Amino acid sequence: MTSKWKRSERVQIAVQKSGRLTEHSLALLTRCGLRLTQGADELLAVAENMPVDVLLVRDDEIPGLVREGACDLGIVGLNVAEEQRLGLESGQPAPGSIRSLAFGDCRLAMAYPRDGEAQKVSDLEGLRIASSYPRLTGRFLTESGVNAEVVPFSGAVELAPRLGRAEAICDLVSSGKTLAANQLREGETVLESRATLLLSPVELPAARKDWVDLLRRRMDGVMQAREAKYIMLHAPRAALPVIAELLPGSEAPTIMPLEGREDRVAVHAVCRESVFWETLEALKDAGASSVLVLPVEKMLE
Ligand code: PRP
Ligand code: ZN
């Protein structure tokens, strides 16, 4: 194995072992340039080309590992990070959530049995709510001015009402299929969540900090490139001001002459915002032709 780097230099990143964030998290790291090889036990993926180890762990272990400095970075849902943050004693440093990662969108929401006595939070006075997010649930109830008992559950929360353990639940919802399959109706949103990058509050040795900073910059680049598009088109010279206005989030387009054409030019631009069909249609109406939209693979600013 690579011994080019000292142990103290190696960055440890915690990622969910198997679940909704796993595939996207590993894909993001790959797009940041890591060549990962997975160990036989599959709990550790070692980068061949950089001093980085990826630890595959249960998602609720990630905030703790990052807080204690066992891992320098972690990728986890905001729901998990927030639940754990609420459990810290005052003054205990929390891992900083330093970047939203634009995948793993879901929400923590209240849900009520379709035929149950409670259908909204104000109906829950004196009743029981099952959740694997007891602290976020408790905070939501307090903020709603409702006195109710939170029953901590570690799995299969959606079965709690049927088991007679609660009159409502508070759980993660993504597609809503799990709720529907259990005759539950989604209610109030408690927290909007997506994957987030956590940074350890523990101070790092200088060499490792440089690698952490490099990874952070590359993640920024990957996130920006996701939205960015490269547009090429031909346009009447006279329409250039209108066309430049229409290009979403681009600064200075490149204008090039077209061989044998005095009246038309080629325009190339990097658009930093999503390019929708409507934009292309508006460009065409302004006189553009041969419009091409290309994905941007990488971006460094
Ligand atoms: C969540 C939640 C539901 C399911 C909802 O579990 O607890 O079981 O996803 O998704 P749906 O709305 O698309 O049906 P998660 O995948 O986070 O696993 P975990 O709670 O075991 O970590
Ligand atoms: Zn779950």
C-alpha cells in the first residue's frame, strides 16, 4: 500500500455504510479525484492517490466520530447531525456543518394514522409520538406548545401506531412510500434535510489540514459544476446584448467571428445556473441558432 504519506497526514472521512447517502457520497469523493479501493471487510476504502481513508460506518455514528476527531470530515444527513447536536451538553463543541451537498433530500415529518384520533400536532396533547429522532421531535412539540410524550424508537417507527405504542410518529420521509404503505398521512414538516459535510472541531496537524482544505475546495468545485453548463450558439451581431442578458448566470461570453458571415457570430458562455428549455426557446426567439448545451465536468476558480 501507499507509504508516501505519514499516518498523521491521512485524512479520515466518515461515510454512511449502507443507505440512502452511500452511493452519492462515494460518487462525490470519486469526482473529487479520489481513487478508492475497498478493503475486504468493506469498512474502509483507502485512496490510492491521496492520503485519504474513507470509513464506512452507521450514519448515526458519524457526528460523534467527527466531533471527537476520530474522523476529520463526515458526510451525513442534516437530520442526523441536528439530532445529535441537540444532545450535546452546553459548551461541548459540535462538528461544524460546513457545506450542504445537494443530494439525499428528505424531510423529518409528523405522520398520523389515517383513521387515528390525532390528525395534526395540536391534537396530540397528552398523547404519544414514536420517533428515532426524539430530540428534534421534542423540540417541535415544545415549539408547537403541545404537551405530549415522545417514545424513542430505534427502527420500524412506522409500525408504532399499529403496535399500540403511539398515536403518531415523527420520521424521515423521502418518496412517501413508507408512510403510504403503513396507512399514515404526512403532517407537519419538522426539519428539511439533505446531505451535509461535517468538519471536526478538533485542530488538525498542518499537513492534514492542507489535504482537508484541498478536498473542501474540490467539493465546492464539484457542486458548482453540477449546475453549470457550457452554452455554444450562433447569433446575429445585433442581438448580442439581448442574448447575453438571457444566458443564466454567465459573466462575459466569448464572441468569435464566423467565417464568411459579417452579420452573425459564435457565442460561448459558462452558465452558472440551470439552463431550462424556456431559456433555449427565448434564445431562439432572439435570433440564436445552432444552440448546444454541454455539461461541465470540473470547475476551478
Ligand atoms: C427512512 C425512514 C423510512 C424511509 C422513508 O429510513 O425511516 O423508513 O426512509 O422513505 P420513503 O418516504 O422514500 O419511503 P432511512 O432510509 O433513513 O434508514 P434508517 O432510518 O434506517 O437510517
Ligand atoms: Zn428509518
